[in-house]
Amino acid sequence: MDHVVRMPLRFRLLENISLAMCRKYLFLLLLLLLPLNGEAQESQACAATISELRVILGDQTFPLKWEETTMDDGKPLVVSILEKNGNLFLEFIKTKEGLWAESIGVMCKSGSDIETRFTGDQIRLGPAANWLLRQALRRDGKFRLTRIGTGQLRIATNGWSGIFSPIAK
């Protein structure tokens, strides 16, 4: 007794496609994916020192200390950009409470913003950091710095953002 094995429709459709046709569709698929790959590998301008940061920002007078102006508890965060051991160091101190967060790494231009990405090993959360921030940043994350007009900076991360003004030297 001969048994005829019936293949599902999707496989029967593939039986009628020649090797040349498969190559053609594969080539078209690769062409569609190339622009995505180009964006992913696009060279970013990154800085590991304060002087490099000022170069990629195009501003040699970019302030390195900022104070939060949008807090609702009367205790602004003070953000300092420092240089330690050949890396940029971002430090957040909550007024009257102490360390909120600090991270080390490089800062890269991302469009018109500056972004610092970090792993769980590169960030330290202090006693002033709330539970939500701890959960959002415990493994990895990023801080995005966006200039708002002249003299203001928005700093944002998962679940939090604030507007900052420079602190005079």
C-alpha cells in the first residue's frame, strides 16, 4: 500500500520555487536590511575627557556643574561632570541628602543630545536614590543630556528627568 505524504501548504509552495528565485529573494531581503545595518554601525563621536566632550559639543565653555530647577521637594540635584582615570564621571548629589547616583564611562553624541551609557558595574546609587530609580538602573542604563535653549539642560533616564541650570564657578 503506497502512502502519500501530504506536506503542509507552506512547504508545498516552496517546492515550486527554483534555486535562482530563492537567491533573488534572498538578495532583495539583504538589500532591505543594509540600511538598518548602516545606521547601527554609524560612527559616533564620543568623549572620554572633558576637553573631548567640549570638542564634540562645539562649546569650549560648556559648564561642568549644573543645579536642578524642576524639583518638587526643595532639594535640588547638583550634577557635576568630572574626569577620573581617563573617563568621564557623572555625579549626582541630592541637596541635604547626599549621593543620588554616579556613573563612569564615555559620553557620545546622539543626534543633538549627549548620551552616557553604563552597565550595572559602572553606576553606583547612593542613599538618596529612591526605590524606582534603583529598579530602573540596577543593571544598566543611560543618561541623556539635552540642551534646552541657552543656559538649560534636560537630563533624563528611565522614569526620571529634570531641568538644570549651570552653577557659576
